[in-house]
Amino acid sequence: MNFEWIGYLAGVLSTCVSIPQIVKIIRTRNVQDISLLSFSILFVQAGLWSIYGALNGIMPIMIFTGLNSFFSLIVVILKLVFGRDKK
């Protein structure tokens, strides 16, 4: 029995977690409570998982951790851009 659908479902759910945070940052331009270190680590961690998925041909890991890495990078960039305005 193929259970790959579980990986896709988990990937969709884990990717959707970042979207409300990104939308809130863009709307409010408030990044005071965002941890640059945490999202930087998340960016690297998800990127490494994506590479792992690619090297092992595990499509759900490759796709969704790549997206998670991208979304984490967006948060890091927004933190740097909007955090500069407050200083």
C-alpha cells in the first residue's frame, strides 16, 4: 500500500503554517516579535531537508521543505527590511 499521500498532506499543512505569518507581517509591517535567528535556522534546516529529499528522490520532502525554506527566507527578508524602519 502506498502511503505517500501522508507526506503530501503533511507537507501542505506544514507549508500553510508560514503563510499567515507572512501576510500579517506585510499588513502590519510589525516584525518586533519575530526572531531573526529562529527563522534563519528554519530557513537552513528546511533547505537541508529539501536537499536530502532531492538526493533520495523523496518528492514530498523535496517539494514542501523547499517551499518552507522559501517562506522562511521571505520572513527573514521582511524582518530585515521592516526591522530597519523602526531603528
